[in-house]
Amino acid sequence: MVAFDMQQDTRRQRLKVRYKDLLPRAIVGALLIAIALFGGWQGGLFFNFLMGVAALLIFREWTRMVGTTRGNARMVGFVGIAAAVVLGDEAMTTFGFVVLAVAALWYLFSDRRAALGVLYAGIPVISLIWLRFQESGFGLIVWTLAVVWATDIGAYFSGRTIGGPKIAPSISPSKTWAGLAGGMVAAGAIGALVDHLFSLPFDAVQAALLGAGLAVIAQAGDFYESHLKRQAGVKDSGHLLPGHGGVMDRLDGLVPVSVVVAGAVWLLGN
């Protein structure tokens, strides 16, 4: 009986350690979800403003990690991203991409890593702005965000609960194959559900398969950001969001997913 009680206590302690960061993550995550959904619902300048702030914060964290910290060295990137967001409406999305390309080209002669940072921060938000201007814009934004959130939540709980073999422990020691599977299942289910609710340009099977596939893309974005942090020798990209780290830490999955979704919608419409 004593041995059984000790085993139960040990199990409870392990679960407590595994989920110790759940409360702050849940609170901050809920606030971010509310802000994102409200911004997507409002659309227009308010949504563009939110996207612009996110892009600038991502670029700021990127440049800190790669060592581009002087204000004048980062100014071209800040100005280029801000201008691209302003131009990134329905009629001038192409001009937004051109501005990003010009800013990235400027950095090629001084700091190639910062050039990649401009594209990493700018292209996803221009993609999201473009999606919002589509006929089912709000639904597409909700669908994209929901798939990423479902991936994170499914991977978090299945990975922490089931555990098992790691995917790439040298890059991200907490990511498991069980977590990836849980994220894919959750993203596929949520993708089909949100598609049904908003009558999006996918059928149910397409939405489920695309959602599951995007879970893999989101995890790849997570691994890439983890690789960047390991190169920089930091645990988090920043400290702005309690329980999450920096803005890049929270949006690393959304970065590639938003671009893929915009591409898929564009292909379906052509």
C-alpha cells in the first residue's frame, strides 16, 4: 500500500511538472486568441495595424537573435515592413511584396541574416492581409488561426501525456511523434469544422486533409525557430508573452501556414 501511494505521488509530481506552465500559457493564449479574432472580424485598417505590429515585433526579435541590434541597421527593415503592410491591401498586395523584396535586397549588401528576417516577418502578414480581403476573408482568417491553434493544443496535450520518441531532440527536445500525431488529428478535425461553419472554398475532406498537412507545416515552422534560437544561444525569442516567450515563439507555426493557405486559396481561385 505504501509503495502504491508513493507511485501515485510520483505520478502526480510528474504530471505537475509536465503541466506547470499550462495556466500562464492558457491565460495569455486566450487573450491573444480574443485579440486575433476581434481584429479578423473588424478587418480593414485595424486588422492591418495588428498585422503590422506583429511583423515589426517579429523582425525586432529576429534581429536581436542574429545580432543586428543598432537602430540605424534595423531601420530599413522596420520601414520596409511598415510600408509593405500599408500597401498590402486587396489592390496593391503585389506592391507590398515588392517593397519587402527591396528591403531584403538592401540587407544583402550588409547583413544577409537580416534580409531573411525581413521576408520571415513580412511575407506571412501580407498573406494574412490578402486573405482577409477575399470574399470569405474573415472565415479564412479564422480557419487559418484555428488550424494553428489546434495543432499547438493537440501537440501539447498528446505530447505531454503520451510522451514517447522525440522527433529531433537536438533541435527541439520537447517535440515528440505523439505530439505531432495529436496536432495533425486536432488540426484536421478543426479544419473540417470551421470550413463547415463558414462555408469556405474547401470541401470537408479537403479541409480536413489540408488541416492535417498544415499541422506538419506548423511544426516545421516551430523547428525552424528552435534552430534559430539554438544558433543564437537563447531559450526564447523574447519575453513579451508570459508562458510563451516572444512573439516569434507564439507565431512560429503561423508564419509558414499563412503563406501556404494564401497560396492554396489563390490556386483554387485561378
